[in-house]
Amino acid sequence: MNRKTLIVGPCAAENAAQMAAVAQALKPVLGDSSAQGFDIVLRAGLWKPRSSPATFQGVGAEGLPWLQDTAKQLGIPPATEVAQPEHLLSAYKASIRHFWIGARTTSNPFMVEALASTQLPDKQNIVWYIKNPISPDIELWCGAVERLQAAGYEHICAIHRGFALGDSTTSIYRNAPMWSVAIEFKRRYPAIPLLTDASHIAGNAEHVATIAEQSLRMGMDGLMIEVHPEPQKALSDARQQLTPEALSELLQRLTMIAVNQPGNEQNELSALRQQIDETDDELWALLRKRIDIARRIGEYKRAHNIPVLQNERYNELLSRRMHWAEEHGIDPQAAKQLMDIIHEQSVLRQL
């Protein structure tokens, strides 16, 4: 079994007592045999880039000793998110050597460049984890990697945390997985470990296991999972954090998947099927959007006494789509069948 990386811990370090509870709760879980196949890192956010200033923004540098003490008790390295050079310098001075760059920061090349340009003496001992940007822009993701590489960092990992697509997705998750983007990243950088942030994709503790299992079956190199001793009391992202007991159960399932990991051919087939599922999700979201526009057209026609059926308009649309299908190697008659069904549903919605 290839060793995977497992980054676990609370969304945020909230106070000294909470972090002491984290150490006590995680110690038996991480000492269990099901965790032995993972290289484990403790995570806890200190600077929280939240959308609203009215929400918990993190405790900042005050929490650095709590994070270090917890990691020491567990015997694993600590990691935290940094978005500005002062964050990086404060954490570095506290002997932290694992840092992740969040989605909002990855989306801003100026911020990534500022972090990459911050002068640190022992870059060979630092590990960076770069989350994908908020939008599915793989060039921004790659650009962040290349900026750190150009600055002399060698130990770089990427974290797939899904994408915020708003109303243009039918995904049940907080962030649409869009595995195809992660797969393309892996194709471009086969030597860079790619982890999955199952918590931020899921958005709900109930779905974390599903995302984690899909990730390992696809051949990803590890996971980031948020764990809190009392998730219901968490000051940020309470819904998506697992209890330590739930993490223990999940690790047992993940160990079985890792032990019985299929060959490369099966991994590739699973990845392609996942791309089909994601494409279908996007297709159905667009169909829903089209039908909704047809409903609004129907309201306009009724208000202005315009007949619903407009044959000239439909013939124009049909001709255009059949011509496009022929140019792209699709049977024009199959395209006509699809257009006829879509048009019929649009007419019914207008009525």
C-alpha cells in the first residue's frame, strides 16, 4: 500500500482548552492501526479569511503555542493557513514548517507572489499545500505552484477542495468536486502529491466519507479532513467537521480501500466515469436554466398576446444546431431528436 498523507484537525484553533481537547481526542484515533498507513499532519486555522467580517476571523498569532503544544502531544507536525507575509513569518518563527494556501489566496496572484517572495532561510524543510482557486481556473492553480517553485521551494503538494459555482451546479455538496480539474492538474504535475479536502467539498459531515472514498479510489495522494471534539460548538464550519469517533470509523474504511487499491487501468476508468457524471450535472443544470428562460418568455408572450408557437424561430434554431452537430461529428438527426424534445418541453412550459 502506498502511503497517503492525512491532514486532520479542527477548522480553527479557538482557544487553549479546545486544542487540549483535540489532542486528547485524536491521540487514540491516530495511534490506531487504521491510521498507520498515513503520514499525518495536524491542521488548525489561525487566520480565517471569512466572507463576512461579522464571523469568527481566527485568533491569529495567539494560537501558535496551542497548535504547537497539540502537535507535540500527538507527535506529528503542525500546519496552518497563511495568506500574508506576516502570517508566514509569525508561524515560521514559532517553528511551524507546514503551510497551506487557501482558495481565496490562490485566486490572487499578487498574494501568492508576496508569500513566495518572503525570505526564509531553510526552504528545503518547508512543505506547501496549495488549494485550488475558488473558480475552476486551473491556470491560477498552476500559477501558484509555479510561483513557489520559482522561489526555490521543492516540497509542494496540491489540495483539491472543490469549486464555488453558485446556481450553475446541481451538486449536493458545498463546493462542486469537478474531479476533471483535479485530474487535469495531476496530468500536468504527476510528481506533485494531490490531496482532497473532503470537508470543504462536502460541506456536511454526512458527505465527507463519500468524498474521501471517491478520492482514494481515484488514486489521489491523501486527504484533508476537519475534526473537532465538539463540532456543534465550533466557531467556524461546524456542519462539516467530524467527531474523532467518526474519523476513526472512516479511517478503517479508507484503509480497506487503500489495501485493495485497483490497478492504474481501473483508476483511469473510474476517473473517466467521474468526468461523465460531472458533465451530466452541468448539462442538467443548463437544461434547467433553459427551461426557466422559456417560462419567462411565456410570461412575456401572454402579457403581450403573442402566440407561443413560433415556427420560423424554431426552424432557425434547429438548422443551426443540426449544422453544428454535423461539423462536430454528431449525427444531425440525433441532434434534431434532442432539439425536438427540448423545444416541446419549452413550449409546454410557456403554456
